[in-house]
Amino acid sequence: MNGRLIAIGDIHGCHAEFAELLALLALTRHDRVILLGDLVNRGPDSCKVIDLARACHATALLGNHELRLLRYRQTGNKKYIRERDLETFAQLRPTDWDYLKKMPLTLEEPELNVVFVHGGFLPKEPWARQTADVVTRIQVVTRDGRPGKRSEAPKAPAWADLWRGPPFVIYGHTPRPEIYKLKWSVGIDTGCVVGEKLTAYILPEKRFVQVRAHTRYWK
């Protein structure tokens, strides 16, 4: 494999931290950047994040926040959206909508036996067949085997705790103050938008690079 494969966790509009992280990474033309979804909403400027993503030729995966915006745009139904999302909705330009529409659900790197995804997977089903609603939203697995959110099922196990691989999964979506590294997965949403850190994971060297949030943008 030429160059590095660099995954970056949920950015949520934090363009200054994203720019700082890209500068630290000192990208070469051989490197590939994979953004793990949720580029938009909550933080200061979603459009600037998309501009930076385009500039570094990143592959951006679909997150639940992009999915919400796209569904609302398609249907006009407010059940798909939250009040704070409307600010982003109004700011996005036609080229931004094109960018969101082209986001893949997952990215597989067979050479490294790795899959990148926003949220994760149900452990007992083939990962490649799982729907957008599952892979962009799952945090925990409920008692009846369904994908759930931590807030709705606080005692349910994280999907990653039940994932036995292969493949090794690199994901975001579930914010934690620290990187969540297990045998068959690593979670790198380290809560930049809530004042923590923005994290990159570099393959094949398996190294982490982080920048601290400049402030807390969202509570």
C-alpha cells in the first residue's frame, strides 16, 4: 500500500480543529483520508469542514447527521430532523448537497482486513448487508438484539464489546473522552464538539494523532 490511510473521527462543524489536525498530519499525495461521518451540525461551520474535506480529497462516510439532513431535504418531513439541524440546512450550498448525496455507508480495505463506518454493526449479521439506519446510528445492542442508543438503553452493551471480527472496524459516532480500542475495533469519536479532542488513526502504523478542541461548542 502506498502512503498512509488516515481515519478521522466526528468533526461536527469544528473546522479550525480539523484544519489544525490536517496540518499536523502533513499529508502527502499518496495519503488517503477517510472521514467517519458527522462532518456537519452542532459546531461552528459545517460548510468550511466540507471545503476542507474536498481540498484534501477525503472520502467522507455517511453519518446519522448527514442522513437526517438528506431525508428532510427529500421529504420536507420534520420527523427526520432536529431544530438545531435547520441552521445547517439553511447554510448548505448546492455543491455541499451533492457531496452529502455521494457519501458511501462503509469503506472496506481488504488488504488490511479493515472496514470503516460511522456508527458500527450488529455483531451477528453480515456487516455488508446492514442498512443505513443500523450502521449510522448503532451504539449499543439491546436485550432483544436490536441496535440502540446509549441514552435509551444505558445498561446495554456497546456493539463493539460484542463484535468478534474479522474485519477490524474503525468507527466514530459514540463520543467518549478517550479512544476506545478493542481487539477487533477502535472508536475514535473523542468529542471535539463538546470540548474534548479530534482524533486521527493512521494505518498501517496504527498511530493516533489528536488535537484539543478550542472550546466547547455544543452541550
